[in-house]
Amino acid sequence: MKTFTTAMGTLALGAWGTGAYAADDVTLQLKWVTQAQFAGYYVAQDKGFYEDEDLNVTIKPGGPDIAPAQVIAGGGADVVLDWMPSALASREKGLALVNIAQPFKSSGMMLTCRKDAGIESPEDFPGKTLGVWFFGNEYPFLSWMSKLGLPTDGSDAGVEVLKQGFNVDPLLQGQAACVSTMTYNEYWQIIDAGLTPEDLVVFKYEDQGVATLEDGMYVLEENLSDPAFEDKMVRFVRASMKGWKWAEENPEDAAMIVLDNDASGAQTEEHQIRMMKEVAKLTAGSNGALDPADFQRTVQSLLSGGSDPVITADPGDAAWTHAISDKALN
């Protein structure tokens, strides 16, 4: 029962009065286009988990030319999904992003190469053209190349970097010896295009000692001082993780929910179901709270980039917080 006082006296509002209180708006910026990589959020929306938390969530798809850090800096989102290398690089440049939750426990990033391009090991990279995603996605690659001592200036002793878009055409058409892929997406586009696993050599970033955290939830540090914003994020994380665990347990149904939200119509049922099953392997083991050991592993990987590291100083505990996840998940 809610009460308020007017010149006429004290009035009481019962359940009939609650409809006047609108749900809190939250805008989420995705890291990439609508696909099963983000199934947990679409499930939370579809199943009413956000509504149950009195939230009105707008999910904004990303793309090859959309940098989540730029979107949140411009006021276009309350929370963004980003890879930790990009978020920490942005933080070092002055945009104080803070990780409030980490649904992805493992890295799915790979470099997939054609054997007939002369690639068998990283020792074969010099003189080759490698496809790389930009807008923050290039940082794990640059850290790896720096660790190998390979310049990315196109010199004979280094590698030529090709800015890679939404597809894997550079590999299929022979424009690049290797392209960036994810275990749950682009690798399977290559297979569907007709190449076989035997035609390829795959380098998982985790196996190369440059594994970094992906798809974390980030907000601006200044907003965390606002109790109302913190409360919204607690409810958002709780509902989102409920969506993620439902998606893990129901991958085929989760994939169909994603397809229902794909305005482009570019995704197929087979690909999204397969993607959701692969994504579930990466979110398994996480309840949504960032593991400090995983954070430190990522930081050390980014700092170990030789003469040109992705970040130059350990950002410390200020770059992440358990304040939201502790309230949301406990």
C-alpha cells in the first residue's frame, strides 16, 4: 500500500495505483549482430525475465563498424557488451568502463588458416596476409603478434593486416591466408562454404597463451555512484543471467527466440542452433560474476605485448566490481 499527502489529506493507493509507475528503461548495446552469441538477453526479454524485474530493455544490435565503447561514451546505451581487451584499452584512454558481470567464462576466438596457403604454425605467418576484426576486436590479435615479435606493418618480416568484415570471404577467395573466427560462428561459415577441417589449421587464442575474456557487461564508472542506476543494473544482471542459464539448458528453443528477433533475416535455423550449442560451452561454469583470476590472466596477456602492449599499466580493481553481481546473484 502506497500513501501520499495532499491539501485534501492523506490518500491511499492500492494495487490499482501501481500501473502509474513505468518500468525502468535500460538500453543494451550488443557486440555484434543479432545471433545466438547474445541468446541470454533475447531469452530474458522473450520469457519476461526483464519484465519480472520491472525493466523495459531495448536491445541494440551491433556490427563490424559499431564499437560498443563509442556508443556508451556518446550516451547511446546504459550497458554494453564488450571484450575485455577493448574495454581495458578504452579505460586506459580515458573512458572509465567497469565490468559488472561476466557471462562468458571461456574464449571462443581463433585464427583459422588454409593449409594450402603455407600455414602450419605461427612460424609461417611472416609475409602472409591475416584477416583481423577492428573496432576493439583487434587487441587480442595485436597482443599475440607482439608476443611473437611480428610487426603488423606489412613488411616481409611481419604480417599484412586485412580489415575483415562480416564474412569469411577473404579466406575463401584467397585474399588472406588466415581470418579471424569464433568457435561458434565464422569457423562454421568456412565449413559450410565447402572447406573441410582437414583443409584448415586452427589456432585457438587460449592455446597461444593470449586468451582474454569476451562478452562482459560494462557500464560507465560514474554511473555506479547513482543508487537508482545500481539498482537497475542489479535487476538487469539477475534477469540476464536467468536468461543465459535457460538458453544453456534449452539451446534449440533459445536459437529460435534469437531468430524471431533477427530483423535482417540473414540467419538460418541450423546455424543458430549450432551456434547456441557452441556458445553454451563458453558460458558454462559462470554464474555471471567475474572471476578475479580470469581478469588478472587477461591483464597479464595484454601487458605482455613486448614493445607495443595493448595496455601499459595494470588497471587494478577499479576496472571491475562485484557490487552488482553480489546483489543480483546471491
